[in-house]
Amino acid sequence: MKRLDFKHWTQLIVVLTIAVGLKLYYSAASVNDLRWVLAPTAWLAQAITGTVFEFEPYAGYMSFDRRFVIAAACSGVNFLIISFLVLTIGRLWRHRQRRARWSFIPIAFAVAYLTTIAANTTRISTAILLRPFTSDIKLLNAEEIHRVEGIIVYFGFLLVLFIASERIDKGYEIDHGRRPSLLRRSLLPLAIYYAATLGIPLVNGAYREPDYWEHSMFVLLTPLLLILPLAALPYLKDNSTHGATPTDF
């Protein structure tokens, strides 16, 4: 197995620098600074749900009835960073036996941005449309429901994004002949997702906050509920073909 060469390491450093820079920018950004990601999200959520949003400086996009606000915390910039890392690190790993062009970095950022808008719109629209029904759920309160729904939407989009990027990447098939199972392929986005959502806050001292541990349990377990069914797919196909060798989907 060929290891990453100097160019690959240089590209990896550039990718990580962009991710760290974006994280630092987001940590100090106001809602006014984030309109480049909040505005299209609010517009699409309004088109889907019919809820009218208006921008209020330093507050966010407020619904007309003032029941919903798309604030800085709802911008999805963390998801943008994770998506960018999944796309770029995944491609660098797949192309470790060949040179990867520098153009894949801005392309990955553009794709990650569009995916963020789609995922954020889905999350916010789902929360708005399901709000009348969430009060009937007794096991979770409104905040926990919103948290689980966000994790499902974000990680679901992340998983689809990564799998789609592999299918588009023709060079990967040339080098390896076939792809590993869906379960194995999901481990990279899962690892990056855990590192960004659990590891970085932990290093920054979030473990001192009581809410961190409750939140971490949701973040830790919810993606597994999406991944574990992938492990069963080869066996289900195996049973359906009466003992044929499981193949990748």
C-alpha cells in the first residue's frame, strides 16, 4: 500500500488550514457575517414551508409570527467544515497511489457549501413542519427531538455525500478494482464527524459543562442507528440470492 507522498501531505496541510481558518472565523462571526450561508437557507425554508422569514440584524432570520429564528448557531458552518474534510481527505486517501490535482480543493469546498445549504434547509424545514406533532412524543422533550433530528439529517447527508463522491471518483475504481462494503466506507465520515463534534469540544474543555455529556450521547449513538443497517445489507442480499456471495452495493 503506497503512503502519501510530499504533494499529498502538502495538500492535506492546506485542507486542514482551510478547515481551521473557517472554524476560527465562525467562532467570532456574528449572524450578520454569516448571511452568505443563512440567506439561501432561509429563502429555501420559506419556499418549502411557507413560513415567512425576515432578517433582523444581530438576531437572525425571524419568522413573521416570531416563533422561529434562524440564528448563527443554525448556519451549519460546522457541517460545512466536516463535509469539506470528508470530501478532501477521502479523495486524498483514495488517490494515495496517484497524484491528485489541486483543483479538487476548491471544488470540494463548493460542493460542501451546496450540501450544507441543502442539509440545513432540510433540517429547518423538517423542524418547522414536524413541530405540531413533536409534543406527542413522550420519551424526548422538544430540545432533544430537535437535536436528534439535526444529527440524523446532518449525518445522513454526510454519508450520502461521501458515498456519492466515491462513485463519481473513477480513479478509485482503477486503483482498487472494486469498493469495500458500505459499512467500511462509512467509517471515514463517521470518524471525521466524531472528531469534529466530540473530539474538538472535548479538547477545548467542554467536558466541564454538564450538557456536554448528554449531548455527546446523542451524537455518539444516533449516527450508529443510521450506519448499522448498512452492515445488514450484504447479508440480506445474500439471503435473497439463496447463498450467493455477498457483494457490494
